[in-house]
Amino acid sequence: MIIHILTCITQVCLLFFDVIRKLESNWQVIRDEGLSVLDKKSGGFIPEEENLREQGDWKQFTLYQRGRKSEAACQKTPQTCAIIDTMRDATGCKRGQVSA
């Protein structure tokens, strides 16, 4: 039983390691697309919606929300969405969002 649990933990860690590696190797693309929609005139980022902060200014640009892709947002950040599209745990999450 312990070996089974350790095998499962290892598989989960490897899954997330691959996701982290993909994000790390594409950070410049993600950053550049995020900065391109940061301009207030374009209506990209909006105030954070869930009151997760105690102070300061937190903005978000939602790409996926409750398992649904924002086609309008992904038209503005196509490379970032293509990267995220390969991460089923992120795109299929029904309880949250993937935001830049």
C-alpha cells in the first residue's frame, strides 16, 4: 500500500513538473502577451474579483473561468492560450480560473 501511494505521489509530481517546465520555458512569451494587454485603454486587466488581497492593487486577465475558455481573451494572447491549452488540469478546472 505504501508503495502504491508513493507511486501515485510520484506520478502527480511528474505531471506538475512537466507543467512547471513548460511555463518556465515559455515565460517570455507569456510575459510579452500579458504586457501587451496591460494597457488600460485596451480593457485587458480588470480588478481581482474574489477579494484575495488585503491591500494593494491586484488585476487579472482571465483566460479560462470555471472550465470555459475566454475566446476574446485568447484572441489577444494566442500563444499563451496555446500553452495553457495543453494543461488539462488548468483548462478543465470548474472551481476557479486561469488568469495572467
